[in-house]
Amino acid sequence: MMTEKILYERLMLYKSKHGVTQEVLQHYHWALDTLKQHPLAKSCRAQEKM
């Protein structure tokens, strides 16, 4: 399951190799919004906080 932390780490790896464009950031924010709406992601976030 993709988590916000993993998504952020992938963004930073991509940034170090290729830089970040507005389009990449839009995709990143879209992915975050999608994760926040997914029920399994909510349970993963709850477990990470513990």
C-alpha cells in the first residue's frame, strides 16, 4: 500500500535526479488527495501515528 511517506520519498528521489516541475507537483497533490480518500490509507495513517 502506498503511503504519504513513501510517496514523498519517491518525489524527493525524482527531484534529485530530474528536478520538479509544476506538472509533477500537480500529480503529487492529486496522489495525496486520492490517498486521503481511500479507506485503507486512513487506517495506515492511524497506524503510523501510533
